[in-house]
Amino acid sequence: MREEYEERGDQRIRDFLKVRTSYDVLPLSFRLIIFDTSLLVKKSLTILTQNGIVSAPLWDSKTSTFAGLLTTSDYINLIQYYWQNPDAVNRIDQFKLNSLRDIEKAIGVSPLETASIHPLKPLYDACRRMLETRARRIPLIDTDDETGRAMVVSVVTQYRILKFVAVNVHETQMLRKPLRHLNLGTYKDLVTANMETSVFEVIHKLVNYNISSIPILNSDGVVTNVFEAVDVITLIKGANYDELNLNVGEALQKRSEDFPGIFTCSIDDRLDTIFDTIRKSRVHRFVVIDEESRLVGVLTLSDILEYMLLEGEGDDTMNSADAIMPEVLATCPIPRSRSSIIYYKGIDDHLIDLNRLARRHNVVLIYINAPSKKPLPTGLSKKTEKRGHSLAAIGSRFKLALSDKKRVQGLRLATS
């Protein structure tokens, strides 16, 4: 009976997302700041900090087209470039936003986020799109009826979507299972730092593990704070890159006075209470702690969004994904460990479902479209062949595994 009660709550949320559009999420009045790609990076930082925002759509005035979404990741890429090319620090003030592409190529990272969706498409489609592209926000792009050109309407974030659900779908109160029974969040191989860790080291961890925050612990494993990717913007505003030489403790003291703090929960907290917190407060993630405030795990909005969309839906797809997973694992010659990573390329229908299934096998899956025009994760490069489907690995710890039968290509990185 309780399982059916939970399933009704999950299904009600999905039904709501399928009849509502992305436009419905927008407030009656809102402000939209768009950057021209010819704007200096230094000026863009000033505008972001003055307006209290952390991202902005980009517009190419030469072609009158949407040019992607500028996020904190792009500024972190700039810092990585500065770290790898210290002689270039004097030129950074002259970098324009349209030069970010060259910086990304130089350090071998993912390009600007370009995923978008029409504002009148179902909100469900926007959520799926964000999960597939691993984006935390998505621009709404419409077409001008007179000119036929694209125009940016707004940007929808994961938080805004989840709050929209929390406010309007009362059936979220049906979701009464505790986190420990939902397999929701990350609880193994957590990346952490302490107050003495250098900001540069934390930034490298953010990039290498493709995460947006790092819990800060004391010597007893107690959570004392969280360093977020957005903290980087505060440090480098005004192009003062010397601030990056600070340690975490010194850097966190430079946060604005209106910083909302960090949100915590326990492994026994229920999902309905999580939604209640989202409804009342501006939350970006939950740090899962025990009775003594020691770190247990991290629950992100992406985790909640994925659960909300996929829990109990697509059982047939999950069954077929279950059939593929053993073969994916079998193709990887390195003994599997809890910290193993598989990069895979497969059938689109299995994209997210395999990600969920991977948790049962203690692996992480990262999607690579086939044939891929998207950049590979940091540390990988595309090997140009006639088929255009092969991957080449950089570093002796990588192994390449192919499975033509299921059209799956896997790559395992053993970190232990």
C-alpha cells in the first residue's frame, strides 16, 4: 500500500511536468541580462557580481544568434588557463567572451553550454534535456515571428523547476521514503577539502571531478562549510587573480553578508521534507550528515530531478538496460572497484536509465553521443577515424573497450 502511495506521488509530479510548459515557471516579472560575445571577460565579471547572478546567455551580434550560456565553469576554465600559462596573466584583462572557445581548446575542456529549449515545450522535456546534457540550467529560446531569428526569453534553473513543483504539486507530501531507502545522492568516494587547502587545489578538484561544490571538513570529519564554484567569482571580480593564492578559510571570509549558508539533512530525512525545504528556501544542494555533523554524502538538485523524472517509469527500458550492463562491465579489462568510472557510448534510450542502473554496480556512467561532435571529458581526446566512433585515451591508466554487438563503447578508469 505504501509503495503504491509513493508511486502515485511520483506519477503526479511527472503528469504535472508534462502539461506545464517552461514558460509557466517564469515569474510575472523578471530581469534578463544577456552578454554580447564581444564583451570583455573582466566586465562580464563585474556585471555578474553587481547583479547577484552567476550565469548569463551569450549573444553573437554579428550573426544575431544565441551563442551559448556563460556559467561559473567558464571562469574556472579561465583560471585553469592562467595556472597553465602564467605568462598570459597580463593578457587576461583583454580577453573577450568570444575568446573563451580558444581557451577551452587550449586546456582541453568542454565548450560553453549550448543546450536550449523552446519556452512552450513541456517542462518535462526541459528536465530531460538538462539531465541528458548534465546542465544545471537551460536557456529558453523562441523565434521572432517577423524576422525568423532566435531570441532569448529567459533561463530556467533546476532550483526554479523543483520549487515550482514543490509549490504546485501537493502530492510531493506522498514521498515519505527516507533517503537511505531511495538510493538518492552520492555517498562514496566523496571529494573533500579543509580550511587550509589552497583555492587553486580546490578549483582543480572541481574541474577534475566535474562537480560544483566541495564539502569542507575539520580533522574529525565534521562538516564546517562548503566551497562552491560560485565562490570563485567573488574572488576574481575586478580581475584580482592574486586572491586565488588564498586558502579556503580565507576565501570563504570574502563571501557576501547575504550568503544563505549551507543546507544539511540526514540519511533518514524523507523526500517530502526535502521538497518542503526547497519550497521555503533557495537551496542548491544538501550536505548529508550524521548525528555528530560528520559527512555522510551529498544530495544535489540533479539527483532529485533525476529521481523525480525516472523513478518507477520506463520499466521496460530498465530491463533492457539491465541486459546491457553486464556486457558493458565485461568489456572493461580492469578489475572493478567502487571508484571505477566507465565512459560509455550507446543507444539514446539507455542514456539516463543506465546512469541509474550503474549505481547498483558501483560505477559512474558519462554519456558520449555517437558519432560524437561533443568534446570528451577532461583527459580524453577524440581519435579521428573513418567511422568516427572510436575514442583514444590519454594516460596509462585508461583502457579502451568496445562492444559492437550492443553498440556500446566503454572506457574504464580505475582510481584505486
